[in-house]
Amino acid sequence: MSRIRVTHARIAASTVALALLSLQMQAQQPGPMPGLEPTRAQHAMVTTVQHDASDAGLAILKQGGNAVDAAVAVGFALAVTYPFAGNLGGGGFMLIRDKHGKTHFLDYREKAPAAASRDMYLDAQGNIIPGMSLVGFKASGVPGSVAGLTFAQKHFGKLSLAEDMAPAIKLATEGFVLTAPEAASLQSKNMARSATSAHIYQRDGNFYKEGETIRLPLLAATLTAISKDPATFYKGAMAHQIGDFEKAGGGLITAEDLAAYEVKDRKPIKGQYHGYDIITAPPPSSGGIVLVQILDILASYDLAKLGPDRSAAQVHIITEAFRRAYMDRADYLGDPDFNQLPLKQMASLKYAAAWRGSIDPSKPTPSKSLVRPAGFLPPPPDSVPHKQPTDTTHYSIVDKDGNAVSVTTTLNGGFGNGITVDGLGFLMNNEMDDFTSKVGVPNMFGLIQSSANGIAPRKRPLSAMTPTILTTHGHWYRRGKLSLVLGSPGGSTIITTVANDIISIVDNGLNVQQAADAPRFHHQYLPDRLDLERKFPIDIGNQLKAMGYATNRDQAADEKTGGTWGDSEIIAVDPKTGELLGGHDSRRTYGKAAGY
Ligand code: GLY
């Protein structure tokens, strides 16, 4: 029998086995959750994790700003109202698709300071100094957010920077009312380590309570100064103030590092899935290429037949795609300005088909016995396990003209390194932890990264942030139509959350609210463990266990979030009416989808 016939026979057998598995499981399958309705709007929509930030974006849209203006307004507003991840002292990615179909990916990821070095987190014996890449001044990369947001306003906005920043300045000056979870989060031990942070956010121990208004006058002054002269942050008085503060604290960031910071306008990664074009994050994010690989591997399954959403049969196949794509993430990715990355090979459909051929329809492939299909990728550099913090934030915007913006931004850990810059009132990131601290030695955590992501001066650490936009499949003679704008925080779980949201909507017919709220599952190759959110259906988890999966439900997926992760912020365009449908993740009770 020829090789092709063997392959066909295998696929046919696989299809039968999958269909049988699906039938066996149908009795206990969950369906889309009833009663979860999206927020509807005729003209424009903003979805964010924090309701005042959503209102800030909406106000700008109503004032005549476009989606980029609104994204700038939301970015600065989140720096005020969501200090957990919104930021001036961090970085992010902004994916723009304008109404003509033109796309931009603004990379304002933090960069390693010039004085950073490969072994900076190792002791004299060459061992990792625990916590050093996360805690203290040396954990910070050179922040990119102010550069990114002001670049976006300058090149793609319609309103002035002062107009875009006005809502954030108002929120910082007049204050905003804290909900219970927001007030509780400000009690962070991370911030208690910094006297300035403890003073501003914790009133030196007299913690804020639900219903109280928090005002941030220092941050208001900083925002006002940036709105008048954005160059001050990188090349003016503020840059020197930040450099002096970092030096006094033992950090590496200098005024020269800030002056050398530049935003990159990169080409997004593009793919296709079941009638849609995917526009997503290129390196230094691992998100887009891994998302495209996952969807390419899944493309020739009839997932709907294996459904409904979150059925064991479907979760199995999706998990096996996650496992394979994350193996490649582990081995190859890093800053594209410092590495030759085999992106074309990773996105090859033949390669996806070869991976697909290794999926057993009835049981998981143990990660340790997973073998990458030969002949596609070069030999990988060394790799080590690594865990990415999950404390990022995402927001999505569509304006009345159909311009769409998808932004994911981060300080890395919740409240970054917890240190507020004296006299300026903003928190600094601990993004240096996203680099590989030591190549070749396993640490206690999960995600694997290679020497392609080793520390080097002025390099950007690998990210998982995956701001994504879907359009209907376009042709040279006809542009695709805007369909979905989405993304999520969640460290290594970002990519699987975005993939699951796409599959829930495209294959399973869930609406954006149902997709955002659906119980999550995640696999990242190593550790070889299927993570299930606490609310993931018990019976489906048991079926997956019976198939051979090691599942992790009882243990909280993330100790700080009690068994949930992610925050899907999704906007869909109704293909028939053009109405905008917003899905704000119900896990975060203080956010909302807002439209008009
Ligand atoms: N710091 C989280 C990420 O960039 O993926």
C-alpha cells in the first residue's frame, strides 16, 4: 500500500473512532450555557476588564475618536484604574486592522536594559537566585507602554493626545470607586514591599474598602506631563527622574536606555481557519504562531461533529493540538530581532498535517513520547521549563467605521515588581522574568523556553500575549469582513484561551458571551497535565481522565485566582445586521462591554 493510502486509511479509522467516542459521550456532554447574552451596540464597542476604562474608551468614540484613539484612552485609563496590569511602566502589543483592511502590529514590549546580561540572575555557582527576576529593581525591563500608546495616537489616531488622555487624567484626579475585588486586590503583598506603593495604594495599612474612592494625584500629574510632552518620558526630565530612581534602588535602567527605546511596527502573523482569516501576534510574542499552528492542526477535523462545546471528544483533539504546538513554542521562539525564527516552517500546512497524523483519536500522546515530525524544522536550541505569570490584561475595540483594535498589555506579575516610581506615581514591571534565566537547567515550574529567549542587552523577552482579529476569508479581489476582535491575559494560558474562544464561536456556534464564560482547559506540553478550571464539568473531566489524561482541577490553577484564569474580552460583528456583540468575561465582575 502506498504511503498516501496508509495515511488515508489512518484518517478514516481515526474519524470512525472519533465519531464512536463522540457518540459514547453525548449523554453527558455539556452544551452552550443558556442565558448568556452579549452586549449589543449599533455603532461602536469597547470591552475591557475595568468598567471605568471601558467608559473612557466609549467617551472617546462618542467624541469622534477612532478605535485607536479609544485604545489609547483605555490604555492610559487602565494605568489608573487597573494597576494590577494596566500600566505606564510595562509594555504591550496593539494589533490594528483599519476599515480598509490594512493591518499593523505595534510592539511596545519592554526591553532588557543595556547593562543586562545572560547570567544576571545566577549566583557565583551558576544557580538561579530565586525571585531575582521577579522582585526588586533588577526585575524591570525598559517600559514601552507610553511609547506605544503615544506612537499609536500620533500615527493612527484622529484626536489629539491631550484629548485621548483626558479621561485617564480625570480618573486619576477625581478618583474612582472601588468594587470589593478591586479593593481586595490592592492589599497585595507585592506592593507592601515598596513604601511608596504601600502609601499610595494601601494608605500605609489603612486598606481601601469596597465603595471607597481612590484618587491618584501623583499619577494624574505624570499623565498630564506626558499629555503635554510625550517625549519627556523617554528623552526629557521624566526619563532622568526614572533613571535616577532606578540607580538609587540598584536597578539597571538608565536614561540612555529610555532614550534608545523604540516601538516596532511589525507585520502580524496571518493564518486561516474554517472560512476565516486570522490576524494575530508575531514574535516577540509566541502567541500568534502557536495559535495558527493549533488551528492548522485542527483544520481538517469536523470539530462540530465531536461537540458540543467542551465535550470530552472535542477537548481531547484540541488538547492534542495544544500539546504539539506548545512543544514547538518551547523549543524555538524568542525576539525576532535577535534570532532567525523558523516561522514559515512552523506555519506550514504540510507540517500541521504531519503533526495531525500523530494524534491518536482515542487517547492522549504522553508528552515525553511526542516526536516532532522530521524534515520540517531545524534542530532546536537548548530549552528549559519556565512559568509565565498570568497577570496581564486585554481589551478590544471596534469603532463606527469598522476600524478594529486588539490590545494586550502587562506589567508581567500582578502590580509588576510592586515598586512605584517616587515622584511619578506609576508601577514598574517585572518583565525580565519572561526571559530564560538559565538555559539547560529545569526549574520547578512548567513552560519551556529555549536559549533563543536568553537575556541580552536591549532584547525583548518572549511573550504569550495574543491580541487577535478574525475576518471572513478575503481574496485579492474582495477584502474579508471584520468578524471577531479578541484576546485574554493568562501567561502561557493566553494562547489556549484565544484558541478555545475561536473554536467555541466558529465551530460550536457559541455567542461571544458564552465563549468568554465557557469553562477553560489548557495543556502546554510540559508539564504533561490537562489543567481544568474549577467550573469545568466534573463528568467531562472524569471522561478525560478515563482516556488517560492527568488532569489538574482540584489544585487551583493559579493560587491567586482560585481555579480560574484568563479574561476574554471579545467583540463580534453580526454578519447579517452589522450589529456589534460584546463579550466581557464574567470572571472579572468589575469590567464591562460598553457600546452605543
Ligand atoms: N508577561 C506575560 C506575557 O508577556 O505573556
